[in-house]
Amino acid sequence: MRVIIDTSNFSTCLRFSDKIIGSSEYSLGNVYFLYNNGLVLRATDGCLSSWMRVGSCEPFEGEIAVPLRLLKGFLTGDVGENLNLTLSGDQLVVSYGNETLKMKLFGGREKQFPVEHELVARSNSMSFVKALDFATSPLEEGDFTSFGSFEDRLFIFAPTHSIVCLSCVSGELVKPFVFSFPYTSARHIVKAFEVYKKKVPLNFGLDEALIIESVDFIMQLCGEKGSVDPRIGRFLGQQRESFPLPNGFRKFISKAAWFMPRESTIKIECTKGSLRFFGTYGTVTYRAMLPFEFPLSFGVEFSPHKMRSALSRMSTKLLLSVGDDFVKIEDGNGKIVVVKRI
């Protein structure tokens, strides 16, 4: 089998695949060539997988595993417009000009395809990735984020022990669903789209995995079907008057995050025309007061580090509204932070 591949497109596919794999263990550092109506490049981090078509070729069986670092290294520097890729027996040869890279292949493996799925939603890459980037901003390794529907709208939402970040996704809901998947793979998607850079329509399918499909690639995410916390759902569904937060709110959150360790929390009380900030750990105490006219008294407690991460991705103007159990901070771009009242 011999294939001529456009170098620019192949380089983009490799960088995209590199972001999909992320900093996974070395054993996951391979990419895989397979045939599916052409030559396809597959990458995985163990949960998230991607398939990208890189050229035309004759059919062949199974998958060919190749260390990604070897292909990236071969494309370093000036490369011609086209690469020649030849598979002969147990040897893969990549060449252009006067350079050749030969790799001996060991064993074969069955090729993997995306699971069968049912269409549940449509959107576009820009809206989906912006929402995913915001919702996952306060999360850490081991956390999960969810994508799904609430009252016929598409949301990405990510709960932590102190705040919940939600972001609207523009698009069309075909069938109600909620699917939860690991934070690490969510960030790999964000990084991969930073390489891709195109605004394209996306179709979302669901069965045992979440499928994200465009004209250039297919992604598959492991996880499980989930649900929206009914208390938060009721809170978001209620119409309440919103009040602009003072500009200093963001500054005091940032300062609290600077002074206090990541595992710490800060308390904020709204009473008598002011917001009062109080944080302490060990021998260090941080206090601040911000004038704020609000008709209700309430208190909240959350991680300033997680709140700072969320606020850094929100627009300058922030609005606050208060329910019986929760407080909501939102901007004008569909980005929302929900905090439980104390």
C-alpha cells in the first residue's frame, strides 16, 4: 500500500491527535492508521478517541500503531508539500525528498470504529468549545463535567464541591439527554479545537458513549448518562430580579485566591448595603468590604481559586440573583456560576 499525503493537512492532524492524547502515559502515545473509505488517523487518551481522514488509499485490514513522537519528529523543519507513506509487510516507510523514516511493525490489532449512536443534538464547534472551556475551568483531575439538555436548551455544566459552572450551547435539541464525562478528556477536546480553529457544524450522538461528529473528524467520549440536579433545575427555571455586581467583586476574589491555598474557602455575606469577604487559614486572615445595595441578606462560601477561574472566562458585567437555596452569578453570554447559600 502506498499513499501520498498532503503535508500541511497531515501536520494539523498530528497536532490535533497530540492534544487528544494529552500527557497520557507513554503506552497511549501511539496514533493508529486504519482504512475507512480512505486512510484514517485515530488517537486516544484512553477515554476520548478521535478519527480524522488524512488521504485516499487502498483498503487494508486492522490498525497500524505508530509512535506519535516519531511522526512529529520527522515533520520538524521544512517539509515538502507531500509525504509518501508506504506499508509493506511488517514495515511502514514515511518519506519525502531525500529523507526516509522506516518503522518495523509488531503484531496486528483489530481496528476500532465509533459506536452505533442516535442523534440527540446539533450545534457548532465555536459555541460548544467556548461553553466547555468555561464550564470546566474550575475543575481538577478526577472531576466530571456534563453535556445535555434542560427545558429544551443545551447546557454544559460542571459541579465542584463549592460551585457549579453552567454555560449555554447554541444549537438544536433533537432528544432530551444528559451525559457525564471526565474533566481530563474535556480539556483535551478544548486543546484539540485550539489546533483545529474552524467553526463547523457538529452533530452529537449518544448510546454507550457520546459522539461528536463534523465534516473532518469524529470524536467519541466515554462516560455515563446522568441528570440535572432538580434543585438547581428549579432554581434556574425561576425568574428572579438580577442586580449588577460591583466591579470590585472580581478583584477581591482574585486577591483572596492569591492569599489563600487552593483547598481553602472564603465566606461572603451580603447585609446592610455591603458585601463582606472573610477568609482565614493558619495565622493569615483576609477581610474586605464592598458597598452593594441589595434587597436580601444572604451568605455563601466557596473556593476563591475555583471562582477566579470561572470569572476569568466571563465578561466584565456580572449580574447576581438570589433564590431560596442558591445564588447565581451570570454574564450576558450565557455563562453562569451557581453557589449554594449558607
